Amino acid sequence: MPWDRVDLKKKDMKYGLVIILLLTVLSCTNDNVSTMTDLEGNWVDINTKTDTLTFGLFGDKESMILGRGREMRNGFSVPKYGSGSYEYNLLTDTISLRWVASSNLNFKRYYFNRTGTKLTIEKFFDTNTSRIILTFKKID
């Protein structure tokens, strides 16, 4: 009788390991729809012609840099709010962004679509204007 219990425990362990392995494999999905080479380069806002997005490898990390020009604040010429480097993750129809200059470590999702040399993205650098869609054109 004791041997039957040992065999039953071995079978239970085998099934448990198979289930854990299957759950691990099924939970590993990749929603990325683009690769770095698809976006790499400079993109300019077709309306303002001053705001730019630059996708590239900066140091050892893929990043997006938002260039917005400069403005005067308290008598000093400083980059416009939101300028700088962003960590990003591309998903099916969204881009998840985190501004490196922010103390907030959370990523936030925004609408994102790329068709050929045009890129549309929800305005992410001004929280007072929600749901505004910006269009950028690739310049190199």
C-alpha cells in the first residue's frame, strides 16, 4: 500500500510541473508590433514643424527623445516642458511612455499608429490637453 501512495504523489507532481510549465509559456506574450529599426530616426510634427521625436539607441537603451524648442521661464531660456528622453514600449495600437525626468516611475499608455512615413500619437507631454492626436512625418 505505501508504494501506491508514492506512485500517486509522483504522478501529481508530474501533472503539477506540466501545468506550471504551460502557464509559464502561455503567460509570456510579446505585444510589440514594431522593431527599433522601424522607428529609428527623426520625426517632425507636421503642424508645428518644431516639435520632433527621435527614436534610437541612446547608451544601451532604446529611447525616444522629444525636442520641443526653448522658452523663457523666470528670465532663463529653458527647454519647453516635456522635452527630453522617454522610455517606451510599443503595443498593438498604443505606446507606453515614461518620461525619464519625472519622479514617477510608472508608464502611461497613449494612442499610437505608424503608417509608412507618418506617425500619429496622442499628445503625451501636456496633461491639460487630452485626446489630441499629433501627426509626425519621418525626415530621415
